[in-house]
Amino acid sequence: MKYRIYSLLFITVSLFITSCHSGGTSVVDAEISAFGRYADSIDMARIVDTFHSMKNDADTCTASDKEVLLRYHNAEGDDAPLWFSRDGMSNDAEAILSFIRNEVHLAGLDSCAFFIPQIEEDMNIVRSLEFDTLGLDINDVLPRLDFNLSRAYMRFITGFRYGFMRPDILFNRMEYVPDTDDKVFRRLYDHVVETPDLDSLMKVMASEKRVKTLHDAVPVDKAYRALRKEMQNVPDSVRLALTLNMERLRWRIVPRLDSLGNRIVPDTDTLGRHILVNLPSQQLWAICPDSILSMRICYGGKEHKSPMLSSVISYMQVNPEWIVPQNIVKSDFLSHAGDSAYFARNDYFVISRSTGDTLKPSSVTREEMEDGIVRIAQHRGKDNSLGRIIFRFANNYGIYLHDTNNHRAFNYVHRSISHGCIRIERPYEMALFMLHDISERRLDRLRISIDMEPESDWGKKWVEEHEDEPHPIMLLNYQDVSPHIPLRIVYFTAYPNPETNVVEYYEDAYGYDEVIANELKPWLSKY
């Protein structure tokens, strides 16, 4: 009798449990799911079909959008979604949306370009579970939300980490080299930049590392942080300038390596020194860990733009001769062919390339100058266009930092007047910056060579004994710079002054801001 009672009780309980599981998702599952009673309505097969039919907007589609779309077109089963499961939205979805929204705003970019309004709308629906109220089906909202979150994530991580444009392509296909028969593009940006590995980033997005990787995408550069902070306190009229310069700071330059794998251009030398030249600011900063030397510069005019590059200063020359580059001969000298007075007035001389003989300027024809049969040079000394000191660094342009025989130019408001070289206001101080351990005697050899008063007893005695020595005096002609000092020539129209850390704004002399703004148009906020 007792056995029959237990058997009936077991059968009754079994039937009750079976009835509770007879509708797809169990009552227990519905109670623990963040989707509540709508968990029963989730149809993963239908969601996967929706993923397979997703499309990108052809007008605004990016490379990362295409990778995301391919991933969803190939997705299958319960693993198809990246941001939700039957239990609810992933724990990091809200945090990722919040981070993207905040950084996009602080970068002056358009939230619509990252699908943020649509994502927020769908997230609010999911949060409030108002599907029935709004006449929506959870199987339509969730796949759209998942797809847009993935596109937003990939757009953000590729754009903020690597930049939203390719400067090496844009600037190096912008204008042609003048005075050439063949159409050859002028190389204005002498860097190779990193580009995103989309396949790797797609795998990261599906992993536990996706939050950290997203945060790491935002540049940590001191200048970027300064512009980002500035963005919070400026009127709309200034935001665009900050946005464009924040983009410049995203470009990740691929370091050039020597045969041993060492960087050819480190951030600083072994003493913590480096030199920064910002063309729009018309300023140079020679930076040490405990001090900064600043000075005005003159730089390339619009027809002879100074390039953006990085190198290391390896040596300096005192009282250099100027061998006039052939492009300058063609642009500035042909009209003076045979004009002896012009050559004498400017201290130029002419040399035959074949024999090395010095020729009379009056005998040199325009054709010989144009064809490069002769070489034009300028004598050493105070009247030389390179001035008294030149600082050499390896580059593809034949440019350098140098003194000038026209120091009045540093008082000009607009100083984009050179053929590409950087003329510096304080060459002697620059030499002292570079030659940190030079002996007093060698320093006096430099002073005497550039007609400065010596300071050592040896130097003063030498001057007394050589009072009639012809100038320029060549006590020092060549000086190695060791360790070599990194140099960066950059172009920022908004940048924190290295001396004050205050963000300053500069005139866009080359018109590059407009070029970048046009390239970034799909991403920019509508101020």
C-alpha cells in the first residue's frame, strides 16, 4: 500500500515538471533571463536568418564594416550574436557604448557615424522590455542592435587607434613636382603609417579582451590628452581645429629600423633630448628633460613646402659653402645667366661639372645652367645664404636646419619663405644645445669661426696673434653631434606649447586643415 502511494506521488511530480518545460524556454529560464518573458520568444534560427540578410550602407561603408558584415553572413547557431545571449545583453555592452559615446563627443566626431542614436534607442527598448508597447518584435531589435554594436566597435577601434584617413596616401598624391616633364607627385609626408589588422581586431571583438583593447585604442600621447581636455572648454567655432589635430595625433608612424633592429629615429637621444619643429607655429623647440630652448623659424613657401618627416641630426658644419640645388637654379637663376654683377653682388661662383674649373659668370649660358652642365655655389661667410652654421640630418629632400644671412626675416609675421629648408633664429644656441660636452677650447674655436668674441684665455690670445687673419676663419669646420639628436618636423594648427603646455592655435599656411576636413567629412560633427 505504502509503495503504491509513493509511486503515484512520483508520477504526479514528473507530470508537473514535464508540463512546465513544454513551451521551449522553461519558466525557470524566463525568470533568470534579463529579457523576462520575452526570452520565450527568442527565435535564434530567425535571428541568424536576419544576420545573413544584413546590409551596409554603400555610401558610408568602411573596410571594417565589410569585415563585420562578412562575419554576420557566415554566423550560425547560438554563437552568432556577439553582444547578447538568451540570458540577456552581455555585461560589457553598456560600458562599451558609454565609452564610445563619450570619446566620440570629446573628439568632435559625429555620433551618427558610429550608429550611437540607433544603438541607444534599441538599448532603451531592451532595458525597458517595451517590445509589445512599441509594437516591436525582439527578434528584429536584437540582431539590429548586435550588428550596429559590432560596426560601432570596429569603426571606433580602427579609427581611434590608426586614424580615420591615410596621410601617406593623401599628402603624397596632393600635388605634382614642379618643372618636371613627367607628372611626379611631390612627397610631402615622409612616413609610412600603420594600418589595422582587421582579422585580428575582429577576433578581439569576440574575446574577453575587447573592453581593454577598446580603451587602449585612444591615444595616450600627452599632446592628444591636452587637445581632448581643451575640447571640453571651447566654443563650437574652435572644435573643428581640435578635431583635425587630434586626427593627426592618431597616425601611428612605422619606425624605421637599422640592420640590428634598433629604431633609427628614437623618441629621444640617450640624454633625453629631441627637437620639434612645428611649421604652422613657425617655431622650433629643442627639448631637454630639464629645459627647453625655443626659437623662431622660416620654412618652405607654398611652392616649396617643407615636408613632414623625422630624422636625427648627426653633424654640424661651420661656414658652409652653399651648392645651389638644381631646382633652385632653374627657378631663381636662369634669368641671371651671364650677369656678372648679380653673381658678384651675391658672392656666387660657377664651376664646370666636367673639369671642376671655376668659370667666369659672364661666359655661362642659360642652357648650360638649365642642363646642369655647370654648378653654382656661394662662398663661405656672413653673406652666405646658409649663414654660419648648418645642422645636417639624413632625408630625401636635401633640406636641413641652418642659419641665414637675413635675420630680419624672423620679424616677419608670415615666414614661409624658404625653398624647404628650416632657417633657425639662434644657431649658436642650437650648437650649444647639441654639443653638451664640448671643451671650452673647442667652443672658442666655434666662436672665433663665426666672428664671436672668445671667452677662454687661449681663445683671446689666438685672436690677438691672428688679428690679420682673413675671414671667415676656419678654426672649426665640422663637428659630429653625439649622440645623434632626434628631429621631428610636424604640421599642427592646434598644439600644446612645449614650454607652457597651453594649447595654441596657428594659421594653416599650407591649407592642410581643409584637405583633412574634406577627407574626414563623413565622421565630423555638424558644428
